[in-house]
Amino acid sequence: MRVRIVTAAEAVREIRDGSNVATGGFVGAGHPEALTVALRERFLAEEKPRGLTFIYAAGQGDAKNRGLNHVGLPGLVRRVIGGHWNLAPALARLAVNDEIEAYNFPQGVISKLFREIASGNPGMLSRIGLGTFVDPRLGGGKVNRVTHEDLVEVMRIGEREMLWYRAVPVDVALIRGTSSDEFGNISFEREVMTGEALAIAQAAKNSGGMVIAQVEQLVPNYGRDPKSVRVPGIFVDRIVVAPRAQHPQTYDCEYEDAFVRQGDCTEMPLPLLEPGPRRYIAARCLSELRPRDIVNLGIGIPEGVAQLAAEKKGMEDFVLTVEAGVIGGIPAGGLSFGASRNPQAIIDQPYMFDFYDGGGLNVAVLSMAECDQAGNVNVSKFGDRLPGIGGFMNIAHSARRVVFAGTFTAGRLRVGWDGERLRIVEEGASRKFVRSVQQISFASRVAMRHGSEAIYVTERAVFRLREDGLELIEVAPGIDVGRDVLGKMDFRPAISPQLKKMDLEIFRPPCAS
């Protein structure tokens, strides 16, 4: 049963108006760039196909013009059900301007929902999203005023309250691997992840849909270890061999061998973190990691935790994981986020979220953009900006310990360290500790009911979550609590009777560490 090998233009010509299109990828890794480029070119030339619904789990784009930005065209898109929006501003603009229907659901929910669709189930039950903007009592994940259909419901199973996410059929799957034979068997030897490619392909096939797979090369039949085939040819309808320019390993590099090879991370050189808020916060977060912990590090300031661990020769003390499915190694940042250098193993993304959602993470270090008096955190929506939730919601509500990391104020913040005291040289332009967050990405009371612990780390103060909200437990040496902490918050937290000074080691420059 040989599959058809076609050009990208020929493949997308088979996509009909009104189709539900599922796309794979994580930032640039695993995204079928040649197919989304061809889809854009066909629409610009023919105004076909029209009214598509795009369904995707992780953000796919470079925040400029690649990835799902190719399809961010009025008329081409009718609806988007996505996990992360910040990397695809062309789609986000359509959503913010009420030009399309739009939903923002947790990345882990969507990646696992593909398996439910493949199984013929009507949807998926999950506790992830309770008490947040995804909860139908708080908006149901709807992004704008023109989005009306309810795709999430509250259900009670025994004594437990759960969310039910409705399954939608997948008419077209756009996935990517490295190699294919004439039978459509896809292997991923040069990809940094397998993502949810198998789940998307199965969902499309069992919905009566079509699977188009982008690869970078054809290989001889009968020449590979069958265990290396991650998407069997019985699930594939069309193969497109992409030019190298449209098949980079990540958006940050054409190919890096360390992303797909095991190796010793203890001697891997990483750039030193310069003194400043990012280093101080990362150093305090690092102190929360225990020997043998299984850890997830979010993007942004949390990435600095790995840099400091390498600097302090502590990389062997714990295992870093990435929600894309990567276990071990040192997570990459920027447009290579989703990959790790010298990983120990790579599993499918839905299985990683199974592990996360079940409580497998000992600790997660995640970015914090906005926090309120109850300990709720917002990272997903700010005015007309729509970053989206990504994997944050699954991770934050499932890890046994959550460490939120962020500067105390935002914009233009500058601090100095004189060897004994921290000084605020220039205060940030806006407050991050507000009375009420604009959107609840992390629901503090739901997390506490689940048994999670949470602390909030900034360059000048550390808080912990209690039943009644935040409690100030540490301040940096030299910081005046009234002026520099309480005076820069929209609410007054509880103050621990055992209020401590942050460890001086946190502020030591690299040469003295």
C-alpha cells in the first residue's frame, strides 16, 4: 500500500472549504512549514480554501511570519482552537479584532484530546482548567465577543468536579517527520521531538479525514528498525518532501546534533548569567530544587535555573523535562524552545502531559507576569495582548511544588548589589502584584485543594501561598519592606513572624560563586 508522494501545492489543493485542520509542532520544531506556506500561497492565488478551523496544542511560529502566521488571513480562517497564541500574532490579531472565533485551551488538554478523538470518544474529562478562564463559569476559554459556542462543560464525577472538553472531528492533519519510505512510514531521527504527530494522524484517520506528512527525505523500503517508525504508513495519505529551507530543525538553527543525541551534560558550557534581577531570581529558584527531583522549567527567567545549575556543577542532582516530551539534558531557549541538548529520552507529548497531570513533576519553575492577593497568576492575557496559556496551566496545577519567578515590577527595573545590600536603582514602570488579575491562568485555591505548594520569587522578596492568600517570607538584604515591597503592591499580604533575609549567596557575582 504505497502512499502518494506529491508537492506541497498538490497536497493543500485537496483541503476543502470549512475543514477542521490539526497542525503539529512546538515553536518551529516539528511544524510542517512547507505545508502552511503552500496553504497561504493557494489562498492568496485562488481565495481557496475558505473558513478553516485550526486546532493546535503548542504555539507554532516565530512571533513574526513563520509557522501558523502563514495562515493568519481573513477568509482563510473561521475558527481557532489553540493552546498558545504569542508566537502567531497574525492569528492573534484576527482573534483580538473579532474577525474569527477563537478559543484558548491548555496545551496538554489539546494534545491529549487528539487521542480521545482518535478513540471515537465524545470528549475528554480533566480537572485542568477548573477555577481559571477556561472554566465555563469564567468564560470557557473563549477569547473574544464573537465566540459563542460552548466547548467546555462542568461535570461532577462522584465527588469530583471536572471539566469536559468536547471532541471535534479532524478533517485534515498536517504533521512532520524526518524520513518516509514509499509506504508512508515516518521516522523522526533528526527531529527534536515527536510531539503529538501520531495522535493527530490517528484522530484524522478515524474521523474519516486526510493525513499529509512533510518529511525532508525519502529512504529505501525495508531499511529501518521498525521501532524507529513513530507514525506508521497506514495513518498517512500524502507525503511531501520539503526543501531544506522549509524544514529547519528549529527556527533558531538548521540542525544541531546535540538535540537528538544523548550526552554528558555536566561539562556542557553554558553562558554565565550576568548579575541582575534575572540571576538573583534564578538563584533563589534553584535553591528550591532537591536531589532526584523531576523538574519543568518554563521559558524566560526560569531558563536561567539550568544555567546556574551548570555553573554550580549541580546538573546531575535532578532531571529537567520539557512538556514537548523531552526528558533530561539542558532545555534550549528562544526559538529552539521545546528542544534539549543531550536529552536522555524523547516521548510523545500527550504521554508527557499524562505524567505531568498525574502529579509526576516534583517541582516546576514558571514565569509570573501578574499576581493578585489570592495568589492567582496571569500569564495569558493583558489588554489587547493575547499570549495564550500554552502548557503553563497543566504544569502549574499539577506539579507538587510550583515556583513562580518574575521581577517585582515590570519595565525599566534596574537594581544594584554592593556586596551586602540590594539597591533599587530604577523602579519598574508598572506593578505586577495587583488586587485582581485580568485573567486567571493559575487558580491558587484549586491548586491548594489538589495539594500543591506554591512560592513566588522576585529579586527583592519571596512569598508563599496560604489558604488566605500570600505571605511575605523573605526579603533581600538592604530592602525596606514598607517602601520597596508593600509600597509597590496593590494589596497588603500577610507577613511571616519569622520573616527572613534572602541568602547572601543568591547575590554573589559569577566569579565569587
